Amino acid sequence: MNKRSSWALPYLIFLVLFVVLPLLLIALYAIRDGSGGFTLSNLTRFFTDGDALSTFAVSIEVAIENTLICLLLGYPAAWILANKDLNKSAVTAILFILPMWINALMRTLATAELFNSLGFTLGKGTLIFGMVYDYLPFMIYPIYNVLLKMDKSYGEAAADLGATPSEVFRKVTLPLSKPGIFSGILMVFMPTVSTFAISEFLTNNKIKLFGTIIQENINSSMWNYGAALSLIMLVIIGLTTIILGGDEREVEGGTL
Amino acid sequence: MKKFLAQAYLWILLAFLYAPIAFIAIYSFTEAKAFGSWSGFSMNLYKNLLTGNVSGGNGLVAAIENTLVIALAASIVATILGTVSAIGIFNLRGRKKKTIQFLNSIPMINPDVITGVSLFLLFVFLHFSQGYLTVILAHITFCTPYVVLSVLPRLSQLNPNIYEAALDLGATPSQALRKVLIPQLRSGMLTGFILSFTMSLDDFAVTFFTRGTIGLETLSTFIYADARKGGLTPELRPLMTLIFIIILVVLGLINTRQSKSKQANHINF
């Protein structure tokens, strides 16, 4: 056993203190009342809180729509970018991630202003459009990475054995790019549900998403209810991650 | 023909993605206070920004300074912590390795709001007064995993015998580390550092929850507060335009250098 393995120890302590403990605190605050006693009322309150429930439903709906549009627009883009016959330069790929270096709030405000000056009313439509702007690169990049690393000889072998180009795509390329698709979905869906500020800017405060409700409660010192809402969010994150089988290797495919 | 259609598709998408940025850039060349109205061509906003004479006091300048200090501090610590940990994780086996890799992936999967709220509760729980230090700690938390993941692949490409050879030839472990190991990990560390720096610069939610009530503003929280008040500080327009141009130039330089060195492994950001 190499003793350099002990070099991971400081980080392990750091992770326990700054990742594990804070998450446990969310759970702890969620089941406590203002004076520190045990209660489930924070959690049950969510299911009777009409405002929070409708915000939650809208968030899930917007997130699903955003994820689907990003996938439909992003997959072909990633496929073209990774295809040497169709796109030779790496520059185009870099151009797709470049906007991420501009402050997201500023980009969002500019998007809203652009819609305004084009005469669109800010609302659901502009929200979805703006979200796609913000998250499309997060869908393209993991898929592009997976497609780039994919062994091209599988597709060639399938073609040699008589598969049509569309069969090659459906039966070879698409299944092999699944890890990229999953990590793209993970990187678009969860952040959309939990986003705050962005949705208000894009809809002129007409539509709130779930992250905003959490933020409003925390900021008005309703820590326990805010923690309960965060806990519900965490459960959904856990479920999505398990369903999509997102382990650390797939997240790695999505490293920006 | 197929190639033409494919390229056309990419460029249409890019045109959409860049429309808001172009919008900012165009309106950086007019003096009008309200974003989206044009009062004739003028370079005055650039002049104000570069002389620090920004409308509405020095809030924006302070926010820029805070953002840079926090991003620099957080990404330096994250790069050191992440590299040391990556070496440790690389030498771990089995269950321990799986556990720490799982823990490492949590901050990357967690949405910003959750990271922000959870750290906010931590600092409240520990009665730790929130400000500069808590924001930097929070940024280190979400940056380090990316450094670990940038350095780990370099370690597996490394020939372990080189380090042993240095020791055999009389280098102390710290010399072998500085002169043999670190230089070979440099590209991974650099990627991790750049990722950390840009994520820290761009962060809004985590900073928002961990900055406390001492009035600490970064660029993101400043923009947020500005927009809520109704009316962005006009100098933000030239600032964003300049940032974009700087990034364009830096990436251009990196790209030409990389294509010159003709490395098989493509850039990872």
C-alpha cells in the first residue's frame, strides 16, 4: 500500500465538513421548528402550500420542456461537431462554450432586453427561449465529448455488415452516446428546476421557479421551511441521478 | 451539400447563442442609461469604466475587485487541494476510492441553490460570521471537484517509474514531487485552475447565500441587485464586452499553441 494514499485525507475531512455536514443540516433544519423541537410540519406544509405546489409544477414543466428542446437542438449540433467529415475545426466547438464565460445574469438580462426591443411580451415563451440559451452548451458538451471519444470502427463495422446510415445511427451511435445524453440531461434538468433570478428576469416577475421559493424563505429567515423545500429538491436530485445512473464517470464526461 | 447544411445548422445556433452578447456589445457604444435605448454613438462608457469614474459611485469597481480576489483565492486553494487529493485518490483502492470519488461528485451534481443553502445553514449552525472568508470557502467547495477530475486522468497517463527513478538517483521526496511529478501534472492543474477561476467568476447563487449581511458584492450579486432596483449600471455593458474580447483572445492563443504542439489529447474546456 502506497503511503501517498494518505494525501486524500485532508480533502476527505474537507468534504465531510463542507459537503456531507451541510447536506445533513438541510435535513436537520427541515425537521425542526423555530425553537429547535422535532416537527414534520415543514414538510407537510409544502403539500398544502398552493403557491409552492404550483411553482413546483411549473418548474418541473419548464425543466422538462427546456431539457427536451436542448436535447433536440443539441444532439445534432454535438454530432456534427464530433464528425470529422462535416466539421474539421475545433474552433466551432469552442464557440459553443464561449458564451458561458459571460456572466449568466448579464446574458439573461440582455436576452430579456432583446426580446423587449423585438416587441415580444415577456412570459412563458421567452422563459423557455432564454433557458435554452443558457443551458444549450451544457447539453452539447457532454454529448460531443462522448461522440468524440467513441470508437468509429463500430459504426464502420455495422455499415460493412449491411446497415443503412440511419440504422447505424439508431443501433450503434445513439446507444453508445447514452452516457453523454444522460449527463447532459442531468446538467440541464436539475439546474433549471432550481434556478432563481433567471426566471424572474425573463418573465418580468410573472413566473417563479422552485429555486426562488427556496431563496425567498431563506432570505426572510424562514430557515426551517426553506430547508424542507431544499430537502424535497435533494430527494428529486437523488431520484433523477439514480434513474439516469449518473455516477462520477459520466459526470466526468460533462466537465465543461 | 450535406456538409453545407451541417455547417449552416451550427452557425444558425451560434447566431442565436451570440445574439444577447452582440446586443450588449452594440449598446456599449452609446451613452443612454437604459439598456436597449440608443442615444448616438459614444465611447464615454468605456472611458468611465477605465478611469473608474462609474455612474452610481464605486460599487461596480468594488464588485469587480471582490470578484477577482475571491476567484483568485478560491481557485489557487482549490488547485492545490485538488491536486494533492487527486494524487491521494489515485493511490487509493477499492471501497475507499469509490467513497471519496462519490463525495467528490456531489458538489458537481448539486444545483447551486442547494450548495448555497446547505453552506448557509452550516455557517449559521457553527455561528461562523459570513463574509469574504465564507464565500471563498464555499467557492473552494464547488471548484475543487473539477480540479480533482482534471488531474486524475494525467496521473493515470504518468509513468510511475520516473518518480521512483528520481528517488533512486538521490532526490528527496519533496524534490521528486516538485521537479518530476508536478511538471507532468501541470496541464491538468492548469485546466482545473482555469475551470475553477471561471466558475468562481460566474457564480451567483452560492455567493448570494454565503456572503452574509456585511454588504459584500461580487459582480453577479451586484448585477442582481442592480436589476432588481430596475436599471443596470450602464458601464456593465462595456465591461462585459471587454471581458468577452479578452476571453476570445486568450482562447485564441491557447488554441493556436495547442494545435502547434499537436497533442493527441484535445483541450478539455
